[in-house]
Amino acid sequence: MKFAIFYEITVPRKWGPGAEARVFHEVVEQVQLAEQVGFDTFWTVEHHFLDEFSHCSAPEVLYGYIAAKTSTIRIGHGVRLLPAPYNHPARVAEMGATLDIMCNGRLEFGTGRSATMLEMGGFGIDPADTRGMWEESLSMLPRMWQDDLFSHQGKYFHVPPRHVVPKPVQKPHPPLWMACTSPTSHELAGKKGLGLLSFTLALNLQEVGRRVQLYKAAADQATPVGAFVNKQAAVFSLVHCSTSNAAAREEAEEGVVWYNEKSFEMLGTSMEKFLQEGSGYEYYQRFGEVDKDKFTFDYLDQQNMVIVGDPQHCIDKVHQYQDMGVDQLLCLMQNYNIPHEKVMQSIRLWGEQVIPHFS
């Protein structure tokens, strides 16, 4: 079982105008500590225009700084958005290879297509095109990282013969991953030989486990889009570890509830467009049918949707994820209204008391 520290980079408005810059530097301190206490990987999202919820709009800049401040923890794009005009595939390949060089081969490369109209609308992207653009861009990446002279003629992207430089340190290329929400996308990740980044919302752990098994069964029959199959299942959870269950709840409850409420709010602004036939996001209808009022802290805890407690409680919860076939737990610890010192305490307790149990 591997453990990763995962970030949206939340910045509550109520913290005032100086909070944004402070939070970014706190993230660096947190990642340095996570490396020291045994976390395997540091992941962040790429999101745009999601005020408060995620200020991580230029993750490649942060990764370069983190690379210089660390030496062993792997650095994960969780994920690079592949539709244009978010990122042209040639720029994706260039930035990914440069980062792999600067971190001495520690890059994990997750890919995705975007999940809100706040973002797609801001860049003028039709949601119906995102699956096709993601798939075409993804097919280009391994070739740009490996081929001396690259060219491509497709539906969305046209690249005449060019030398795409630099090349990554990891050969044949960094491990590839895919962000997944629906059962169909879990299977697609497996079929393409991609690592699974399961970002599930409003699902109990049993359903998450079912989707992990869908992924693994598909991965066993993969036709990899890259040079190899990256059969690893990583699952996201809100995580907070403290000195007692009561203290953990007091420190994390507001953030846990806020994260879910904010997620439903953002999806709500996208629903009209997503529910149109042919949008490619029809699965999101289930979020409009969910009784959002039931997502209290107690409900989320009982359904194993969060991991909040003292070290032994967290160990017991992680065992349930392990039993579901999860290979890596993506721990979101820097969350709304949790002070930096409490995030640091959570990271230290997790590293000193939880991780050794699964070594």
C-alpha cells in the first residue's frame, strides 16, 4: 500500500487577501515533511476559475519548485488537462519532459478531460469534444516522448514533422494515469493500460471497490496507449489524523462538509449543459439526483467516504481500502479551514504511525 499527499490547494476567502500566497508556501513545507515521513508521491490537480475550492491553475510551476525542494518523493500531475485550449499536446509533452529532467525521473503523469463548465466555458471548450481531444492528445504523448521525429494528423490536432524536445529521463516514458469518475471511465483506463486515479464523489467504499475491480479486470486485457501497462489503482479520500478521534473531528469536520457542498455546487452550475444529449457527461445526472442534505460528517464517516480520526482509527479505515484492492491512497489533508499547523501534525502522525503499519 502506497500513500500520496494530494492537493486541490483550497484558499478560503475569509482568510483574507494575504492567504493565497501564504498557502502556496505552506504547501511546500507540507510536501517536504511528507517526504521526510515516508509518503510516496505528491499529487495536485489542474483546475481553473474555481475560487476557494482550487487555486492550483499552474501546477507545472509549483512542481518545478517542489522538485528543487525535495529529492525522493514522486511528483504527480493529478491531472494535466489534455483538451485544447487548456494545453496543446506538444506543450504537454515539452513541459512533462522538462519536469521529469528537473526532478531526476520522479514524474507520474496523470491525464484528464475536465469536469466543470466553469472551466470549459472559460476556455471556450465544448464538453462534447473533450473525450475525443483527451484521447487523441493522449495517443500522441508517448510518441512525442520517444520518437526522434514526430508528426500527427488527427481530428483535433495537426503537427507537421518536428523534433519534440526535450525527452524525459524515464525510459521509455513516465507512467501514465487517467482521472476517472464513472464506471465506464474506470474500465477505459484499464483498457488503455493507464494507472487509475479514482476521484469518486458521493460513493460508499463498496461501490468504489467495485469500480477498482472493473478497472483491474480491464487492465488485465489492456492494449496500452503507451509503451507499458501501468496497473495501479489510486483512490482519493479526505484525510485528517489527530491525537484523538474527537480532536480530529473538531479540526476537520467543517472542511469535510464544505468540500462536499462546494463540489455539488460546482457540478450544479454545469448540469444544464452536461445533461444535453451528446455532451459526453451524461453520467453526471446522478449528482443531480443525490440528496445532498444527507452528506453530514456522520454519514460520510459511516460510509467510509472520509478518513478522520486518531492513528489507530485511520489504520482501521485504510485496511478497508486495502481490502478493496486499492494500491495507493490519495490523501487530501490541506482542506478548507484546517490550519497549517494541524495539517503538519496530521502528516507527521500519518507518517510516523499509519504508514509503518502498511510497510
